[in-house]
Amino acid sequence: MITSDSFPTPDLAQRSADPVELARVREFAGHQAAEAEALRQRLAEQLPAADPDRRVLMLRRALAELIQWRYQLALTAPGRLGIGIKLDAERFRTPLRSDPNFDRLGTLGRLRAGAEWDPASLTYRGGTATPASRIMDRYGRAALARFDAEAPGEDVLRNEVLLPDGRRVMGNRLVRGEPAAELARQLVIRVGGRGHDASRMEIGGELLFAVTAADDDADTLHAEALRRLANALDEDDHRARVWEWQTARYLLYQSPRTKKGSDAVIRVLLVVVGAVLFERPPVMQQDADLRCAVLGQLDATRMPADAALDPR
């Protein structure tokens, strides 16, 4: 049975110093577990009995259902925790097509509890550190370390993904410097165009973004992820199944399907398929999305939480 133990609350979701608010955020694991267990019960016998092509179709259908589930939860959500643009439920089912996401990394004052807007620097200052602010600081440093190692002196680091069949596909990008400043300007225009007040968007400080993959590349990565999950059921060796699942996880995070909510959708699908593959539910790494967006394929394919999947 899948329980909330499979869904540790991501540090990035913990944007408050208020214990009551943090407890509310942690309740989301229960929603994920309930949806995952219901889906597992439907797929536990159907997936292994189907051929690989049929399994891919079943997984696509499951993803569509999960996107609708996440959208419905967003409709009833009390609001966004912390500082930021007002929650828009429609974004949880808006396809990520021709409009990539720009996710800022590094020091973000708005993730600190009680931070105050500073119009001179276009940042939020002060406040108390939260799990969210600390982990974004850490991944900002990790991104800059990748620039130093792989693209010294460059402002764009393109993340090439190696598929199991030897194909190489461009995944997401890490962007800093003047290209990042241009992305910040685009974000202000986007947010204003949706009718939101962009006057307090945090676009000052050292700008660093993770940008999602181009449409065609994302489609290729996503299709391969589903094939990896479908084919894993034909592997007799436990380690081979784990590797296929880990590979699919990285590819899914490199190819989100919607503007918002993809993290929860991916987590639920992976736990469900993992429960079928391993005969016990896996535990999702709390920062799986950031690992896959920032660290690169080699370092993001196997994660610390995966140690529980090792043969006993």
C-alpha cells in the first residue's frame, strides 16, 4: 500500500516559519498518497499483463488523469504559501508549449519568512531563512559550480541528455548574466500580460535561471521516459528495473508537461510504477526536481533516497 511516507515534503514547498502553515503544506503528502494508491490498484495487474506499447498508452492516460487531479486540487487550494504571484489553477493544466518555464535559482529573498520588498534593489530583504530559501541557495551554488566545470566564462549551459539507445537530445538550460536579465524582463511582461501585478517581482540580485527544454526535445525525452517505464516490467533483474525507473525519472523531470504542478504529477506516477516494479513503494527524493534541473544527468539519475531500493 502506498502511504504518505513515499512523499516527503520538498524543502522548496516549505516557505514559512509558522508551524501551522508548515503542517498544512505537509498535508499534501496525504493527497498524493491517496491518488497514488487508487491508481496503483487500477494498474497493478493491468500493466504487467499488457505489452510495452499498450503500457505506454496506459501511462499516458494515467498522466492525463493525474494532471486533472492536480488541477482540481489547485482549484480548492487556500492560496500560495509565502510571497509570490497569486495562485492560478488554470496553469496546472496549461500545456508547456512554445512558452518555456524560467525557474530562478540561487538567493531568493521572497522565500524567506517575513522578508520585505526593497524597490531600490528589486529584491526582498531581511526575514528568516526557511527550508525553501536554504535549498535554493544551495542549488544556485551547484549551478554556478557546473558553469565553472563545464562552461567557464559562458552565460548559457546547455544540458545534453544521453538516451539509452545512444541518441543525444538537448534538455534544459542554465542561464546567467545578461541572457538571464533578458529572461527576467520577459517574465515581467508575461506576468503583466496575465493580468497580475509584476511591480514586486524579484528580478534584482544575481540572476540565474533553469529554463525548460524546447518543445520537440521535451517530447522526445518524455516519450523515452514512458518507454523506459514500460520496458522495465520485462526486466527480470531487480537492478535493471531500478536503473530503468531512475532513467525515466530524470527524463520526466527534463520534460514537464504543464506550466505548473508537474512535480506532483511526476512524483505520483513514479511511485505508482515503482510500487508495481519493486513490489514495494519507493520513496521520492524530496528535491528530485531540483536535482534533475540543476545537477546534470550523471549526478541526478541516482539519488540518496534510492538506497532503499537496493536488494536486501
